[in-house]
Amino acid sequence: MSAINVYQQRPGNDAKAESPLHHADLPSLVGKGRQNAGVTLREKKFLGHLTLRGDGHDPAFAGAVHKALGLELPVALTVVANGDTSLQWLGPDEWLLIVPGGEELAAEQTLREALGEQHVQIVNVSGGQTVIELSGPKVREVLMKSTSYDVHPNNFPVGKAVGTVFAKSQLLIRRTGEDTWELLVRRSFSDYWWMWLQDASAEYGLSIQP
């Protein structure tokens, strides 16, 4: 296998970084900071996003991933996490790794070292997507307005993650806690979904966190 050059893609601290939703904090529409809000929104900014492709049926591949990340390779429609690092199944041979901002280069290097000469693909996609976190007792009601996918706890337990149609477009939904969900959204659609979520959440009381 030929050598692969892995390099730092994150700008230095002297560069002005802007998340996909850096301009979308619109308190005049929602009453930012509302007490006892039924839904709280926040963008989980500047995380590292890496796609990983390999043979999930190969014990050597699964073992190397576990060695590098401390995470078992997730099975279909699930996400696993270790602190702020998560690994989500995207397809039979594809997973999404999310790590704290600034750690994506080290994560890729560690993965490549553990995987050795195995036939794999690792791509840094951090700049093309972001995560919106929804928390609170009324989040499921908002999701029910927005997608036809069944989000009842019997069908969508904590740890499940799916790609589905949401507000006339497509994204990934992950349930990370009893009242906490995450939407993985493409950068080009982030404004659309942000405004949709504000409107859908308004009747339940909405708070936006930085």
C-alpha cells in the first residue's frame, strides 16, 4: 500500500472560525433563555467529523477500530459513544466518527496506525456538516411534527440513529438520552432546519443556548 499523507485541516487559533449556524441566533423570534422551556436548541460547534469505510464483517477491522477508539463497531441503526467521541453506523461498510474539535487529526492518525495495511477509507468531512442538539420534555413532539419516522420510545430507544426525511429534506437523527436528541445536518441546509425547528418548537416554549 502506498503511503498516505495525513495533514491538519483545521485552521490555527488565529483564524476566525464560523460554524454553519454562527449567524442563526435569533432571540427576537423565540424569546431566548425562556425559563422552563419545553425544548432547548444548541449547535454543537466545531466538532471533528470523519467518515470511516471498511469491512465490518472482518474481525481484524473491528478489533483495530476498538483498539484505536475504545469503541465497539456499532451495528445497523445505532450509535455508540465514549465521552465526547461517538461512532455511528451509516451503512454496511461506513461509519461516522465525531470527536471533540481539534482532535480529528490525532483520531485519524491513531485509526490509520491501528488499521495498518487494511483496505480502508477515512475522510475528514468536518466542514460540510454540523450537529444540532435538542433537549427537553417536548422534543419528541417537535420530531413528530417534522418527520414521518416513528420516534416512539418503543421504536426509537436511546442509542438508535437513522437517516430519514425531515422537514422535506434528509438528515440523521440520533437519540443520545431520554430527553436528548441530535440532528446531523448538512451545512447548506442548516439555516432551513434551524428556522424550521424554531417554528415547530415555539408552542412548547423554546430556549436557545450558545
